[in-house]
Amino acid sequence: MKLGFKNSVLVRVAALVLAVAAPALSGCNKTDYAQQQEDRQNEYKVKDDALIQAYLTRKNITAGDGVNQYTRLSDAENNGLYLVKLSDGPATNPLITSGKQAEVKYVGRFLRETNESTIFDNSADNRTPCGCIPVTVGAGRVIKGWDQALLKMRKGDRKLLLVPSYLAYGQVGSGTIPGDEPLLFDMEILDVR
């Protein structure tokens, strides 16, 4: 009986020590994991930007506000997003605001030199009369890069959107899109409601 009592006490003491130590240990792991994820994202921001810059250089697209020139968005939420103006809608059309529904015609491609001709998605494949998709801007139903870029566009605009992977599908990817893949979209805004 005495041996059973000693084992019981030891089990209780061990359980108490684990109960006290577990929150501290799990907090360290979460912090370490979160830091590793942040470090990885920062690493890929640099890699993606280099890939996007290489694409722009190959295509002779320069910085500026004119046709076939790019603007790099650099605020805290979308650092690294690039828009290349192909054509402008009427200046009288207001910029799209969050909550509006935009009809977007698009072709999605990879932008690495080795696969830049590969189309991974095309709104014409959706078999809608307009060959487009409806997007509620800012609702989080599309990739972050789209939600941010649409706020910089208006009805009638056609732009190339170059999206770093962290504003696209991140390290996980989606379907045929591998993880950590920057993307390019040729987007045209057909209508805004």
C-alpha cells in the first residue's frame, strides 16, 4: 500500500509541475513559430520583389504614371504590389471603394521567366456572358492583392497586377498555383455597382 501511495504522490507532483510549466512552454513555441513565419514572409517579400523586378525589366516596363509604366504600392498593408497601366477608364469614373461590386475580366499568369506564358486562370473560362467575375471589393473573398489593387482602379481601367506571394496564396499555394509564387493578372474593370 505504501508503494501505491508514493506513486500516487509522484504522479500528482509531476502533473502539477506540467500544469504550471505548460503555459510558459506553449507560449514560447507559439512566439518562436510566429517569429519564424514572419522571418520567412520577409525573406519571400525580398525574393518576390526581385522576381517582379526581373519581369518588369524583361518587358521593358519602367516606373511612372503613363501607359505601360508601373506604380509600386508601398503602404503597410500591400507593400510590394505593382500596377502597370495598360489603359485608363474615363477620369470622371470614381475609384472603386470598399463594398462596391466590380465586374472583372482577367487572365492570371505566372511571372517567372520559366513559366510566364502559363495561364493558371481566366475569367472567360467561367462561361458568363461578360467573360468576367463579380467581386465585392474589400470583402476578403479574393486574394489580398486583388482587394488592394481594385481600390486603385476605376470602371474602364485595364492594368497588369503583379502580386507578391504573401498577397496571393502565400506559402501554401492553391490548386495548380505552388506556394510562394508571385502572380500576374491582366485585369479589366467592366462595371462597378
